[in-house]
Amino acid sequence: MTTGIACISSYESNDSLVILASQKSNLKKHGLTDKETGYIREQIELRFRKNGDAPEGKLDDNVFLINQYNREVFVVIPNRKSERHLFLEECRRSGHHAVRAVNSEKLKNVTLVNDTGDEEALLALAEGMMLSNYQFLKYKKDPQKEAHTLRGISLLKKEVSQKNADHLALVVNATCTARDLVNEHPAVLTAVQLAEEARKLCKEAGIRVEVFNKAKIEALKMGGLLAVNRGSQLPPTFTVMEWKPPGTAGKKPIVLVGKGVVYDTGGLSLKPTPNSMDYMKSDMSGAAAVICSLYAVAKAKLPVHVIGLVPSTDNRPGENAYVPGDVVQMHNGLTVEVLNTDAEGRMILADALSYAKQFGPELVLDIATLTGAAARAIGTQGIVFMGTAGEKIKKDLVKCGNRVYERLVEFPIWEEYDEMIKSDIADIRNIGGAMAGAITAGKFLQHFTSYPWVHLDIAGGAFLDRNDHYRLKNATGIGVRLFFEYLKSRCK
Ligand code: BES
Ligand code: ZN
Ligand code: ZN
């Protein structure tokens, strides 16, 4: 379920409003009485008094509610911040608080009004509201009972451009679709079903799509994907999606590769229970990010040539499962000694990275819930990245990461780490040692790349065990907004 956006010329006197304001705003022009503005002034003073102490009540969220006789008015005053991207994030977070207030007032629609003249800030507020309004109610007996009331947000034509509003609607919708895919449980979302979902989205958006079945994957000698799939009762898939709009002929594509492990038990190197396996349905979050960002890019008709690759399987300890000690020949011919079957993500990504070579890509970005080490290193707040792409590309990615607040932290891929994945009998092995686990995983992948490449490890931020403002508990849809922002920046 996603929240709609409409651009309107003007609003009715009984439409409920969410006003984006600053401490300097004169709210009388939006139909507030002296008494009401006085009340807000009082609350603001309480809120922003010395050292930012939040007073009693729920004022710490910077949303002030005025109940008028025929409408509700929510005044949102985000905290000021020293940097632009921090302020925009503050607006999204205020959107989270605003939407909770709107839903507790049981409203179906609200109109956003901007008293700051800052269009980006208004769009960020709307984004936070829409992302916070997401729910996954498919398996509830009575979804209506639990559903939020808010259905749509209206923006004023004079305050936002139609294009910006459209892009916002598309990217939020795509992020919520990615959340749906990740939240779906693994008995339903098999590798075949994930490919089917990709196919449906691609068809709708005009993206060329092809799904390779097991026979084709065998013919292509994707040894890594086939090895991981050996413990499964179900076949693997490999999905190729291509968005090639007019005007991009002769240009090298950007290739996105997403880890599509629809469930990771660890295989024979079984994950220890309890708990460590509980949310391993989220191990296809990278795949969801690739599919859904590509969907948004195509719906927005962005003039950039993008190819998406999604290798997919579950990872299980079946009777024919690959075992520690196996040597596997990969798509590019390299041999891998498997010493831990739980390091399966790199096995399937490696084949996809090798497959990407034929497109002569300008850049390949892979995204994966690859290592617990990355999550331990930076927690849920960021994305670990590394790679061989040039400084300009890395800087631009970091910038886009800050803007959408899916922040990137670079880890080194120094040559010396290669020592850690040397094998006695094969070319490389699939695990390093106790240290630098996120890096040795990246190092492994590097062996399958032959073009500018960046690896994104989203293990920390893909699936949360508690709400973090609009990044709600469970699937976050991480990566969709980042890729959309980056690909949009490549069109300028
Ligand atoms: N899917 C996991 C990584 C993961 C862990 C994602 C926690 C999200 C939360 C991955 O396949 C894995 O099991 N990695 C191993 C690698 C190890 C065996 C070298 C890990 O991180 O423990
Ligand atoms: Zn694993
Ligand atoms: Zn995994």
C-alpha cells in the first residue's frame, strides 16, 4: 500500500493542512487565529528553550496540532541543522511524526503547505510522510482494522514542480515495493517467484526482461549459483533486465547487480539458532533494490542505459547441498574452494559480476546483504562500500548517499587482503579469516570484475528490528532511493 500524491491548484477551506514552517513563520496567513498562533508560539518556546530540552508531552517531535471546527492544521517545524543534507533528513523525520499525528486524527487526505519557500524541504517532508505511512498487512485477518487512514497527500502546484512530485511518487512507490518483496515470506517468495515479480514490474515499466531457468544457468556454467542451489528443492533463476531509452545508443551501460538469496539458512554451515536465521528472508534485499530502482528509473523515463542482474536461489542444507571442501568452477573459469557454505552471497554475485563483462559496462554497482561483519562495523545507519571505480564515481555516490540519507562509508580493498582468501588447492577460497570480514568478501568479488566497480554491503540497514523514523521496522527498502538519486544525477 502506498500513499498517493496529487498536485492541486488550490485547496478548500475545510481541507486539513500540514504546514511546513520555521520558527519565524507568520501562521495567520494560513487561517490561524491569534489565539492559535499564540499557542504555537508558546509551544515552540517550550520546545526550543535552552539546550533543546524537550518539555513534557510529545512536543519533541516538532509537530503542533490545531483542531479547528472544520479541519485539522498540523504545523511542522523541523530542527535547524548545520548541513543541508542533515536538515533534509530532519524534514523527513518530521514527516514521520506528522503522519502519525494525521493517522491518529483518522484523516484520509491532507494538503501540504509550504511556509518556508524551500521546495526540497517540502518534498522531504512529503517523502518522510509517505515512507512512514507504509504497512505490510497482507497476512492480517482483518487488515482494514489496522490500516492507517491516510490515503493521499496533496501538494500545491505553485509550490512544487510536477516533475519533482512525479519523481517523488515513483521513488517512494518503488521503495515500498522493495519493502513488500523483502517482507514477503520465503515459502511464497522463491527464486522463481522473485523473477516473476521482476518480470511483472519490468513489463509494466517498459523494461526488457529475460529470466534464465536452471538449464540456461547450467549452459552458461554459472558454477557459483548452481553450487549454492544444490541444497534446494527449488530451481535457481537469473534475471536480466535492460532499460535502454532512446538517445542512449552507443553509450556504455551502468550495470546493477543484486544478491537474490531468497532465504539463507547458511546451508550445511548452518546458522546457529535461535534468532540468527529469523530474518534471513531479507537476504534478497539487494535484488529488491536493483529491481525496484530500475523500475522507478524506467517509470520516470530517465535517459540513462541501465542493466539489472539478479542471481537468485535459497541456501539450504539439503541432501545434495554443496559442502565445505568442495571446489567450484565459476562462470569466469576461476575455481573457488568453499570453506563455509554460509558465504553464499559472494558465490552467486561472482557469477553475475562475471556475466556483466559482456555489456562493456561503464560502471557496475553490486548491492548485497553480504556480511554480518559490515553490520557489526557500522550498525544499521549506513552502507559499507568499496571498489575499483574512480574517485569521481565514489564521491558522487557518497554525495547521493548523503542526500537520500542512505550514507556510504568506504572500506579499503588493499592488495594485502588477498592473502586472506588464498586457497591451497583452488584459485581462491570463499572465506577470509576472523578479521576484516566485509573486506575479504569484497576482495573475493573483485576477482570477478574487469571494469570500474563498486560493491555495497547493506547487511546492517536492510532489515530493522525497531522503527527508526520513516525507516520502519522490518524491510527498509534501502538502496532504491540511493540508486534512483545516483542514476538521476548521471542524466545531468
Ligand atoms: N546473509 C548473510 C549476511 C548477513 C548477516 C546479512 C546478518 C544480514 C544480517 C551472509 O550470507 C552470511 O552468512 N555471511 C557470513 C559470511 C561468513 C561465513 C564469512 C557472515 O557474515 O557471517
Ligand atoms: Zn550466508
Ligand atoms: Zn546470505
